[in-house]
Amino acid sequence: MSGRFTRLFRRLDGEGRGALVPFAVLGDPDPATGARVLETLAAGADALEVGLPFSDPVADGPTIQRAALRARQTGTTVARGLELVAELRRRHPELPIGLLVYANLVHARGLGSFYARAAAAGIDAVLVPDVPLEEIAPFAEAARTAGVAPVLIAPPNAPENTLEGIARTGREYTYVVTRKGITGVDRGEVDPSATVVRRLAQLGAPPALLGFGIARPEHVRRALATGARGVIVGSALIERLEKEPASLPDYLAELRAATILP
Amino acid sequence: MSFVPPAPSPLIPAAGHYGEFGGRYVPEILVPPLVALEDAFLRHRDDPSFRAELDELLRRYAGRPTPLTRTRRFLADTHTVLYLKREDLLHGGAHKTNQVLGQMLLAHRTGKRRVIAETGAGQHGVAVAMAGALFGKEVVVYMGEKDCRRQAPNVFRMKLFGARVVPVASGSASLKDAMNEALRDWSESYEDTHYLVGTVAGPHPFPAMVGAFQRVIGEETRAEILEREGRLPDLVAACVGGGSNALGIFAAFLDDPGVDLLGVEAGGEGLETGRHGATLARGRPGILHGMRSLLLQDEEGQVQESHSVSAGLDYPGVGPEHAHLQATGRARYTAAEDREALEAFVALARTEGILPALESAHALAAVAREARDEPERARLVVVNLSGRGDKDLGHVAALLDGEAGR
């Protein structure tokens, strides 16, 4: 399967760049503003990761929790969230889009049905942060059946057999977590260990995107120095949106400049 | 008599699955610490020195065995013979202490210096704070902001034991959100921190491990009722929030098909009002807090808030083994409404001189209802009186005042 992410990585290799992948919660702070935010991100980045707001986002820190709460309070349901993606897809036919969704939202709908709806909305890849490798089989199978790439998370403490499983099961990209804990900017130093990235590459895993705590250009450069093919920027970006939304294009440009490989 | 279940315990199912329920639905980073915890539990549980130390703690610190009291007046108008398993007399005032001591000892022996926990009513938090003081651990208890206000005396008790209580304002600011926050803490801190889950819920191995440490309730009950009545009970009943006290007493009777097992959930203001905590009655399969179980949720899978007069039953999920026992029909489940629980609370006080926890009063209410429905039916019944009602006095006083003023 050669999807939009794969094509993006191929193109960026030619340009000597890593991928800048912003993360936003769908419908944050409300559906209309959220749709405009997605446009801004699409204009200033290489791919997007978007999240469906869930009542109990256990892998997320306070910033993304706030975003999910705002989105739910202003009426972003699963159906509305997927509509926002479908609108984005119509305007950006080649933009790689990953979806982050908690297990219960997938499960409640029925796995096959959920992945089919995600595919219909134009989503390329789905990451379920509270389903680890040992429970992933039915999710990954439903994803592939619908023509969606299953994406797995590789944390810094993953043992060898987990990395092997991730390499075997994942498609399009691998979400490599740079440190322990949950999403958020000021929750400890980012230490992008090159070991996990290198080992995943040796095992033939999908390209590594590094996430958790990436906020500044030097974080981007350090992350790419590990051999990762790109970075995911979530909480830092949402904090921008909360405080000075007008600065978003400049912020993206600043981060994107740091994706040029030395 | 040993208080620690004999090894190997049949309560550890393969990969933590109970039929279609259970499992380990957590961020990948928590899998290695959960695997390490499972290994540690299996290793230490079979270690004679661990078992001896836990026995000693349960006996001489917590006050086991607890009595089995035959009621004199509570159901005197029926042919039901009712015994109460008096977990209310355990140190700390509830059955929580049993498994907290087990996990705290495990944390100690595996070199954890810090222990975190979630709590709803505060009973579990108090037990953890108490045991943390005993073992010299740094204790952090996550508690919904709303519950902190509702259960202020327990917050004070935890602080007296030296614990730090962190109010959780996210989500519904109650037990489920406290559990989310504890899981988030553990994702970062697992190297030196034990997460001491308070019930038979959460990711594997917690349901199995907590169940194994609570099994002592059922083992004692079974031995004593056989000794005193010369036979097994017809019915064993317990309240179910997450389900640890129920599983603890059920465990020893699961292989006795003649013993009817009854779990009683929070009926709140009535199942038809939607304001209740009756997950087994009204929940659908879902994934939350590391497990696949039944869950109160809306159509698209957002988790709903539960409601109950008793904070300890106010949880939108339930332990996976209960979901399985309901599915196989080995146990049956019913609900008692707030009003019925309150009546049973007062009735037990007036007829037996015992103040039950509002949680336990749900089990009493359901048994009283069945007994009065068939007053001529002679049955030998045991109710797990999982905790004492002192913590509920302020709450009950306010409720009764409200009724008197109406």
C-alpha cells in the first residue's frame, strides 16, 4: 500500500526535509473556527494529525484535554468531526491526514463500521492511543479492510518484541514518543532517543514521526537528528491557538524552517 | 487459618480476559509496567515470607478475621435467616483495607518509594494513605473536585495520614476522572511508583490481583457459615460499584452452583430516569480505564456520568469479571434506588444497632425486598456489610432533614 504519507516522505526525501505534522482536536474551539484552523494548518504544514474529542482522553495532558472539552461543549460529535475532515479532504486531495481516536469511540460504532466511515471521510491513517500492540489485532484488521493504515505508538520503554510487532503491524508512519508520560509541553525534558528510531528502521517499520513535548525549532532539529522522518506538534500548537491564534502561520513557518536537514 | 489465598489462584485468567471482557487497553508505555506488576504479583504471592507478612498485617493491624453476625430483628418478619459479614469492623472501616495492604506490601517489596491512587468516596484513598503511613511511602491520592467537597472529612483523614490529595477538575470531576489522572501520573512515574488501583477494574492484572486479595472475605465467610449452620448459604449478596467487595465474597462460592450470587448496583433516582450507576443493568460493552467491560455511555461512545446517593457506587464502569459472571449467568444483578438504600440504612441502625455504609445498604435493601416479596420462603442469606456508615452521617443527616421538611 502506498498512501499519501508514503508519497509525502518520498517527496520530502528529495527535498532534504523532515515532515512537519501539526495535531489539532477537531472542532476546537468550535466547529466553524476549528475548520479555519485546519485550513491554516494545511497551508503551513506537510500533513495533519487530527483528534476526535473524547470524554476520557487518558493519554493526553491538560492542554489537549481542554481542547477536547471545548470541542465537545460546542457540539463536535464523532459525526461532525468526521464531516470536518471530509470538508478538508475535498479542498486538499493530496494532504496526508492521520486520525487519533480513543478506543471506545471506535468500539461503540463497531470496528468495521468506524473504519469504513473514517475511510469515507478521506482519512489515511488511524491511531488509537489506548490500544497497545497486544490488543491491536481486531483494530488493525478492520483498518486494513477499510483501506486505512493502522498506526502504532512506540514509547521509549518498548521491549524488542513490541518494536517487532509495531514494525509488522503499522502502516504509513510510526508515532515515536520521545519521553515518558502524556502529551504536553512542560512535562519534562524532551530526550529524543535515537535508539528506538534506529531499531524501528532496521526492523522495516513505517517511517518514524516523533511526538510529545515538541514546541520549538531546536526540538524539531534534535528530533530529526535521530533519523526520524518528521515531528508531530500538538500541545504547543494548541497553546498558541488559545493565546495568540493570529501568530499561527508564523509559528508554523518557524517550525517548518527547522525541518530542513543539515 | 491463612488469610492469603493458596497458590496457584484460579483467579488469574489468561491475559486477563474474562470471556469477552477484561484485557489491557492502555497506552503502550504502560504495558511494560503492567507486565512487571503481574510478574511481581505472581512471584510474591507464592513466596512464603510475603504470605506470612500479609497474614500478620491482616490479623494484627487490620483485625481479621471479621465476625459473621446473625441479625436478630432486621428481617424478623420473614423466614429469611440473615448473616452479615462484618467488613465494617475492619481497620479503616471498610473492606478496602484487605487489598490495599496486599498491594502496599507488594509495592514495598518491589522497591517502589511512591504510591498513587484514585478515590471516589475517599474510602480507598483513606486506606492507601493509612497503609502508606505504615510503610513510609509518599502517597498521592487523586480525587474528583466534586468528591473532595462531598467527602471533606475523608480528605482531612488522608491528609492526617500524610498523603497529598490532588483535586481533579477535568471531565465530570469524579471517580472516573480521578482514575484518568492517576493513569496519566503513572505513565510518567512507573519506575519508582506503584499505582494502587482501588477495585477489581482497570487493566490486567488489577482485576485479578485485587480480586485475589479480597478473596479472604469469601473464604472466611464460607468456613464460618459451614461451621455454624452446617451448610452453604442459599444466597450471597453484595453491593457493586467497581465490584471488589462483591467479587471478594463471591469468589469462594463460584464453584458451588447451589449458592445464588446477587450483586446490587446503584439504582440512583431510578433506572428509567437515567440518573443511576447501574452499569450491569444498563451499560453496553465498551473500553475505558484499561478494560473492556460494560460501560454507561452515549450512542457514540462518550462515557456518561453515573449518579448515586453513595459515592462508592458512583462509577460508570464495572469490573470485567462481573460483566462476565452476568453474561454466563453465574451471578445475577439487580439495583436498589437511593431511597431504598437510605431506608435500609436507617432500618439496620434501628433494628440491629449497626450503621452500614450507604454502599452496603444497597445490598441490604435488595435482600430485604426479596425477603418481603416472599416472606414464607426460608432462606439462609449472607450480605457482605462492606463498610461502616460513619463517613455517611453528614450526608444522611442532610437527606433525612430534607425529607422531614417536605
